[in-house]
Amino acid sequence: MITSLSIISTWFLGFVFIYTLWPTNRSLKHDWLLIFSLGIGAGLGLTSCIFFFTSLIFTNPRWITLILDLSILIICIYFILRRRRQTTAFNYIILNIENITYLLLLSTFLQMCIVCGISIVRYYNINPWGDWDGWAIWNLHAKFILTGGRSWASLLHQPALEWSHPDYPLLIPLSVARICTLTGELSSMGAQLVAASFTLGTLGLIISTISIYKNKLIALVAGLILVSTPSFIRLTASQCADIPLGYFILATIILLFISNNEKFNFNLQLLLSLFTGFAAWTKNEGLLFTAIMCLCWLALKFLDKEKIKTKPFILGLILSLAPLIVFKVFFSAQNDLTSSHFLNRISSLWNTERNKIIINYFGIISLKFGEWSTVPFLLMALGLIGTKWEIIKKHCILPLSITLLMLCGYYIVYLLTPLDLVYHLSTSLNRLLLQLWPSIILIWSLAINYPVKTTLLDFKVAYKSIHLAVFGLSILAINTILGFILIYSLK
């Protein structure tokens, strides 16, 4: 119970922080799910940065961590109370063919979420600390942080721990260690909730963004594609860092999309750079993403000097990258991909055999991606038929460019890897593609050709006759029952 309250309080801190910086011209009623979903990552990112420094200074950082977290919360609430927001009144529910289809799709989506949730819980019961990467890297580092006192960073330098990648960034281990510190016990539940938080946040980001900028039907379809991706659910249960990194990549792309399609705002650019830095603080692949985002930001600044401001972006990067810089400079061990004669491997870039192997593996893994029994890519492609170039240019060019640059970066890393190439590809490529999968779903959803809304059987139902809360709870109850029946039938 205490562990659950600790993670919920972290979410709430992140929600309040995002809400404080959210543009005042946007409605909370429209953006609440997006703000909440961004708040999940912001809360875990901010608290991990704070806990990094407090754990290096104090032997028992529990109380100082609570005081600092509470101080941030009070400051954010103070600024929220001083702000006035535009609100929109809703008096009617409009029922038509589209909304009836939406309710049926919502029913399917909720059932799928229940099935996935129960599957993850079952996996947690079997492997409470996750698969190899989960317990041998991220949760092992969390245990050293929790039990090592102020000298935990030096313990990671021990030669006996080289196999556990002590150079990896620490957002996830610090988040797990922080929750265990607050609860006063070493429990796998903290690690499980951290892993599940990023899955919940990723799903919320996709559904909220597509609902705002496209359509609620398309948003639910996108959510269904994500939760029905077997490898996405499996890696959530495995407590790997690929799902959290995919979350921060998606969140950064969404913030860039919002700021680029509306007015570039100081607060939005600050949030954009914060999430960019959090990606690097999550996993080494995030360093590549951060570099690409900085290049994209410079390109946008060059194209439109009036909109792009330098100070908020640099400030956000400094705040979010400060713990990573301190860790990499003073405490981190050498990375296995860059420590062994990096310059001597430059010639691998034009090695024909290595290029052929990588291209073949990209093709093979792409066809098997997601671990589906039937790959849905063909059906997804059908939805793009008839898409206008104006839509792609407005909504998709920027996020698609970032995604393609990430793929190019992964390709170059494989060319230069000192590890056995086939082994490296077979053990990591599927996970690297999964890091970009939520962003690819977002791009597909924004580009999809959606028909004009129908008004057939269009009529209004007043809120007084059907209360939204009762209506929503009824749907949730029905789907919960159906979900448990489905799970029971699969035994």
C-alpha cells in the first residue's frame, strides 16, 4: 500500500509540474490526459535527478528527499493558484454512428487493457525482478544505490560488476531505489510499478495526442495497436529500459509537434528540452536521441529565428543532463561499445559484408517485429491510402525525420560495434525497434486518411438524463467482468 502511494505521489508531483508550465491558452478539459501522461515521466525524471544528488550527499536521504519533493509541489501549486485558465462548458452528449462505433471500440480497448494488465501481473508473480536486463542491470544497480550509502557510486566501479554495464544511465535504478527508500524496505513492487508507469504513460500519450489532433476513434485504434503488441507487453513485464526510453522519445516528439504546430512557447520549449535530457538519463541510446533532437532544434531555429528561443531549451537541457554529466564524468565506467579502439573500427563503415548482414537482419526482424502471429502492417498501410501531402507535411515530416535519423544512428552503431555483429543484432535489434514503435504509431495515426464524420442518427442527450460518471463506470464494470471471463476461459 505504501509503495503504491509513493508511485502515485510521484505521478501527482509530475502532473502538477506539467500543469504549472502548460500554456494557459489550452483547455485543461481537453488536455488533462496528455498532461497526466507527461506528468508520469516528469515525476519520475525529476525525482530521480533529485535523489541522485541527495543519495551522494546523505547516508539516509529519505527525509531530505521528501522535503525537496514537497517544496517543488508547494511552489508549483502556488503558481497554479495565480493562474487563470480558459474553460469550456459541455452540456450535451452527441450520439451518432461514429460515437456508437467509438463506444464499441472503447469496450474492446478496455477488455484488451484488462487482459494485458492481468498478463503483466502474472509475469510479475513468476519473475518479480524481471528478466535478465531487469534484475541483472537496472534492479541490481537500484539495490547498490539503496544499500551502498554515500559510496554506492564507487561500488559500481568494482571489476566484478563489469558484466552489469555500470556505465548505464540511472533514471530507472534511482526511481526504484527512491521508492524503496521512502517505504523503508527493499521490495520488487517498487520496480514493478516503475515499469508499469511508463507503459501507462506511453498509452496515455498516444491516445490523448491523437484524440486532440485527429479523432477519438483513431486514438483508440492506435491504443489497441500498442497494447496488442506482444513484445511491448512482454518487455514491460521484463522491466527493461526500452519501454521507458520509448516513452521519453514519444513524449519529446509530441511536445515538439505541439510547439511546432502552434506557437512556440517558453514553457513548452523548457518541457521539450527536459524530456530530451530525460531520454539520455534513461539509457545510452537516449544519448543518440538527445543529439538528434539538438540538431533538429538547431535546424528549426535556423529556419524560423523568431519562434525559437535559445534560453528555455538550454536551461532544460542543463537541468535534466546535470546528473548524467556528473555520473558519466566522475563515476561511470567505460562503455563496452566505445572503449576498445574506436578509431580502428571506422573502416567498418564501408565494409560490404557487414552492411549486407545488417540490412538482412533489419528486413528479417522487421517482418517478425512485435512477436505477433499475424503482422498488422498491411492493414495499417491500407489506412494511409488517399492521405494528402498537406497532412503529411504539416503533421508527420518532423517526427518522421527524427525516427529515420534514429534508425540511421542505430545502423551506424551496428557497423562500428566491437561485439560479434550477428550476436549483437539478434539480441538487441528487436528492442531498438520497439523503442521507436510508439512514435511510429503516432506518426501513422496522424497521417491516416479518415473519412468525413457522419451525422446519421445524430441526436443529443442532456447530461441531466445520463450522468457521464455513471455512464463511464457502467462501461468499465461491464468490461471488467468480460475481461475476467476471457482470462478465465484462457486458462
